[in-house]
Amino acid sequence: MKLPFQPPIEPMLAKLTEAIPTGEGWQYEPKWDGFRAVVFRDGDEVFIQSRDLKPLDRYFPELPPALKAALPDRCVLDGEVVIVGPHGLDFDSLLLRIHPAASRVNMLAAETPASFVAWDLLAFDDRDLRGVPLGERRQLLERALAGAEPPVHLTPATADPATAADWFNRFEGAGLDGVVAKRLSEPYMPGKRGWSKIKHARTADCVVAGFRWHKNGPGTMVGSLLLGIYDAAGHLNHVGITSSFTNEKRVALVEELAPLRVGALDGHPWAEWAEWEAAARAGGQRMPGAQSRWNRDRDLTWEPLRAERVCEVAYDHLQGDRFRHATTFVRWRSDKSPSDCRYDQLEVTAPFELQAIFGRQG
């Protein structure tokens, strides 16, 4: 590629901040929940790079033709690959794309096509823009994408903190992850955490119904706790894990949880998960012992516990009926009954209409 610099490059990153910064000189953008992607285009050549410097092209075969149609002939853009489902951004559909079979990837590309949301212009023609202030880069990006059509999009941006706060609350129902704040005067700094990200943070009470051993092996330390929440029908749904423990605490948990292992499978709500696993995979669910989509050789077998203990965890986003990311353990709740751990405890936000950004696709 005849560009001012060659792939791969480290993308600029953001550090977690508790509140939306205010004052002069800030630009605010929605925080997209997808795969970070740096796009290089030189004529008919398109290369899509992931955050960890690996190629993404083979997993999203529908994007290169769209990018060639929408982007300037020679440019480098930073942004996010997302998939829009009927209820907002669908991260699970992105995960399904990481598959070794091209036939499977092509089928999914036709069924659930991806989009690219651009937020930065790093090179244009022979000009390296990484040292240019963000405010100027944004103007150049807007001009470069003036004629872009779906599935290529320009992220919204504002200098108004009130608008950013509105996005923070209103966009969450569509699966967006929060807000990113950037200094208009700053250059693009590869590998540096120069931006600020503000994410939703909440707590929930969950039933601890199982655990996985640490990678050191059974009997050594507890790796993670398996969390459950009851739905309206009284079924305990597996909603995620929490694994934010020190090694000292992991060792102590082995003895602490030992009494709950006695007779744990008798009447356990997940006792038949193995029978359901095949059907669950076909339906896109992840059961407590399901294989990892990222590492199919990883051992995800689990040990059942009597569903009698409750813990409070911090989480940032509920996607469908489970936590989008791993949660952070806060404390045990001996004052709470497992039956109190229901979905109605969780804050629900109304979906934001993504039509305003994406238009009607397909």
C-alpha cells in the first residue's frame, strides 16, 4: 500500500473516567460496542486491522466492497465494526464471525451484515494526519465521508456536555457502551490512553450457583463464580461470571465454598445443562459449561454449588438476559435470599432508535 504509513498500527486508547469531563475544548462521541478497527485503503486494496494488530478482513467479507465505495481512494480511518440487530447493537453476532470456516462466515455476512462506524481520519492521500489536532481531523473526516452511505457511517460528535449526557442515558438501550471524551487540541497518539471513556456502572444481586477452577488446576484456586438471576417464570438463568479476586482470596474460596458442593446437583437448576448445550448453541445462548468462542481448547467445565448464596456484583451493561462483560465482585449478601435475585431489580432503559444514525438497512 502506498500510504504515509503501513499497517498495522497501534490504535489510540481511552482510560476509564467516572464522570463526563466538562469545560472548553472537548469533543464527545458515543462509545460503540463492537470490534475496534483501523481501515487502510489504497485504491482497490483494503485492509481492516483489529485492536490487537491482526487482520479482520476474512471475518467481514461484506465490508471491503462497501468501504471502497464510500471512502476516498487513499486514506486510513479509525472506527468500529458493529452489527445492528432488531433491538440495537448485537455483539453476539460479531462473536459468531470469529469462525475458521469461510462458508460459515459468508453465510453470517449475508444474514447479519456488519457496518463500519468511523470516528477519526489518520491519513489522507500522502498526508499523515496523526500529528494534527483532533478538531482539524474531525473536519477532514466529515468532508471525506460526506457522500458515504450505509453500511459506512460517521459517528455523531458534539462539543456540548449536556448532549453527551443525554447520549449517555438515551443510547444505552440500543447497546451503546457509554460516551468517549476527546481533547480537540490533541494529536492521535498510537498506543496511548489519551481519551476518556465514561461507562455505565451498576450493581446487581446474583445467586452463586457454581464455579470454575483456576487455570492452575482443580483444587488449587477458584477461577470464577457462575452467576444466576431468576426470571419471571422462576427459572435461574446463567447471566455471567465474576472473577475479580486476588490469589489469596481464590485460595480461601476453595474452603469457603466446599460446604455448598455437597449434594449440589440434587435439584440444581442447571443440572441438565449438558443436554441443553447443543440446542442452546444453535439458538445463540451460552450455557454454564459451553465452549469459549475465542478459544475452543479452553476448559470451561464447571463445579455446581447449591444455589443458596448471594453476592453483589458491579456490572456496566446488560445485553439481552446476561451481563455483556465479566462483572466485579463487591461483597457477599448474607441478608439476601436467592429468590430475591430477579431481573426486576435491574435498571431497564428504553431502546434508542438507531435509525437516526444508521438509516434503514437491508
